[in-house]
Amino acid sequence: MNGTPNLNPDNIPNYLWQSIVVTVLCCLPLGVPAIVYASKVNNALMQGNQQAAKQASDSAKMWCIIALAAGFLAGLAYFMLVVLAFIFGS
């Protein structure tokens, strides 16, 4: 054994639909890397490289979370600006 865990290909999600959703609804610039990494998961699995598939899956998940958080923070900032504009009027 070479010290690397034996990964089950069925347990490696690609996060493709999540990547597309956060790209369209939350944050386009940060969702694109999520889609790129998500598309690499299936390619790596077809080549039999479970370790690369796991790394791509983890990266896709990370970029999904970052894009979701950025979209949420941008929406919150916009909401706060609207409230402040309503309070102080123009």
C-alpha cells in the first residue's frame, strides 16, 4: 500500500448543479471556477484518477461556498444601502 486512501468513485460528488446555481444566482466571477473544477471531477473519474477527482470536488465545493457567501454579502450590502437611502431620503 502506498499510504493513500482507497477512494470510492461513487462517494465523490461533482457539485456541478450547485456550481451552476451559484454562478447564475449569486456571483458570476466566483462561480466560474466552481464550474471548471466541477467539470474536472467526472473527467478524472473516467481516467481512473480518484485522488484528482477528490481534489477537484473539494475545490468545486469551496468555490461554491465562496460564491454563495459573496452573493449573500453583496445582497446584504445592497439591502443596507436601500434602507439607509430610505431613512435619510434624497
